[in-house]
Amino acid sequence: MNKSCHMLIDYFNRTLTDVEMRQFEDHLIECPSCQEELMEWEMLTEDLPYESEAVEVPTDLKARVFASLPDESSKNENVMQIPVKEKSRRPLGVATSILAAGLFASLVANAFLFTEMQKEPDIAQSEIQLIGQSILAPEEGTSASAVAMLIADGDQEVLLLDATDLPTLSADELYQVWVIEGDQPYPAGIVQPNETGTGTVSHPLADLSGTWDTVAITIEKEPNLPAPEGQIILAGGI
Amino acid sequence: MIGTDDVQLYYQTVAHNRHSFEQLYDRYEKLVFSFSYRLTNNRTIAEEVTQDVFLKLWNGTNQYAEDKGKFSSWLLTVTRNKSIDELRKSKRHAYEPMLDKDSLTEETVSTEVTAEWNERRELIRTAIAELRAEQQEIIELFYFKGFSQSKIAEHCKLPLGTVKGRIRLALKHLKGIIGQEGGVSNE
Ligand SMILES: [Zn+2]
């Protein structure tokens, strides 16, 4: 028992000064009894975090976290700054905002911008706008849900879609996304869900930025058929 | 047991796989935020802590290793450390923590983590309620308030030299009750 050993509790509770903290850390390296005791305190308290009441997380927290991730490609590229046109942003509905915020941050900053950046080094000047978004309603008998967002970057429009709880498919099936204009459907990407049934897709709407107003997901046997043949899983207006 | 692929997702996160990071984030966001709020009673600090904890996971500032125990326990320790640091910092600057009881709401999204968490919460609360008031208080002051030994001694009118023993006894007693009731504390 060294004179430092009694500081363990205060080290655990971080009430030591910076100097004491460093001193104790040095001590800890060479004191097996303190190492063992520290593990004991961690073990004795490991249940306690779960005593916490679940509180509602701010809906935009995830978006803020993902937006502040340094972009990988910025190491050898121009500075990544994405001014989002404030005036063009619609207020997000309460129900969509939590999903939409995360989707916006992770998809826009990630997949879409990243690919854009490869061919567009001066992305810093580009303007990303959220044109519209919608929650797709599940068809009867499924618990799937999805958020679709329409994003514009200059002239380019992109459909972003984030689906969760998609039922597991058999090996020869796939999830096809459609945009529907009147009664004319156009294929708009394939969702490849992970093992937990979550999947995202971003699809450039090069020829499709017309007047379509509905997004749907169906189960198909083949990709990009002229029209859906399989069961509709989710659909919604945008 | 949930989170069996936590470690794998963690290593993918360190390798900057956004998808894995997002899975970890979604899994633990609410727990990290709620725990930080429990410790600080301040939403602003809980937000900062949650951002900091996850960003440091991504950029490798906080490094997990399997010899540090379960990933979830480690993540919660990191959360507690940051929370009590930030709370102290805010008190030094004389900001009053905002009491914000309105934000206590039932959850809207049920994930595997929240389901298991609900179960554990009930178990722990039942067990804590079985402790004597002095033992409940010393756990609150030590773990949730992060008081120093001398402050606990002062607050509980105990000789300084006995504080550590009292805390240990209270926690062991609690652990014993939890073990009897649910046997989930050492899964
Ligand atoms: Zn020691």
C-alpha cells in the first residue's frame, strides 16, 4: 500500500487536479493492487448506467454528429464546406425529422457528396438543397418504414431513401425503388438491406426529374423492370 | 445478449466505415444521452457529451480494447467521465444546470438496447429500493454525483477513512440483490 493508493476513488470520480491525475496514472501503471481495485469498482458499478430514465434525444443530434465527421477525402482535396441554402430548406415534420435529419447528414455528406466530389472538386461552392421529403407508408402486413428525400445540387436531383425493418428476402428477390408519375412508374434504384433489414440508396434522377409525385418500394425478381410486378412494401407521396 | 457485434462494429468504425459507425451510433445514442442526462441533469451538456463520445470513437481519440471489458461498459465509462468533467467545468463557470424534468419521456423507438435497458432499469431500481437509505445516498453521491471522498465524508458525516469501505459495501450489497433477482448483472 503506497501513499497514492488512497487516491483511487478520487481518480475514479475525476476529482483530482491535473497534476494529481498524472501522478496517479503513473502510480497505477506500477501498482497491481490499484489496477485490481479499479477493475473491481468498474465491475461493481457496471449496472448503474442502466438505472437512467430514457430521455428523448434531440432530433438533430445525429445529424450534427455525422455532419461534423471529417470527410475522408478532404485529406487530399479541397476543404469540404457544404453551405445548405437556408431559405430553401423546408421545416421538417416532427415525425420525419429524426429520420430525415440522420438521413440528410449521413447520406448527403457521405454517399452523394462523396461521389459528387470525385468529379467536382469545387464542391465547396455547390449548393445542396432539400426539395422535399416523405415517409413511405407500409402496406398491410409489414412493419417496414422508409424516408425518401429529394435533394438538389445545382441542376442535379437525387432521390435518397433510407428504409428500415425490411422483411428478409429470398435469394432471388430484391427491393426495387420506383418513382411514379401519374400511372407511369420508373425504376429508381435497388435497396440492399443489411442483416437487420436496414438499407439506403441514393439514385440520381437524371432523366426522372419530372413531375412524378410518388415513391414506392416493391419486391421484384429482376432489377429495373419496365413496371412493378411484385408486391408493394412501401409507398408515399413526395 | 445484445451488442454481440459491438467490437466488430467498433473496429470498422475506427477504420472509418460510416455504415458501421451509424449502427453503433443508433444502438447507443439514446443510452449515452440518457445516462449523461442522468449525471448532469442538463440537456445541453448531455448533447455535448454524446457528440464528443461518438466523435472520439470515430477519430480514435478514445480507444477501446477488449481487455477493457465489454464495449458497452467501456462506452458508458467514457460517457460518465466526460459528463462529470463537463458538469464540473460548467459549475466552475457558474452556470446553473438547468432543471429540465419535462424532457423525461417514455421512449418512442424500441431497439434491442432499449428493451434490455428497460428490463435492467426495473431490476436495478427494485434492488436500490431494497437498500437502506444511507446506502442509497452514498451510491448516488459517489457514482451519479461523482463526489470526492472528502465531500462524501462531509456530506454523510463519516470519518474520511471509512468512506471507501462504505461505498464498497453498498455497491456489493446492491450487486448481491441484483444477482439474486435477475442474474443479469454478470452476463
Ligand atoms: Zn496503488
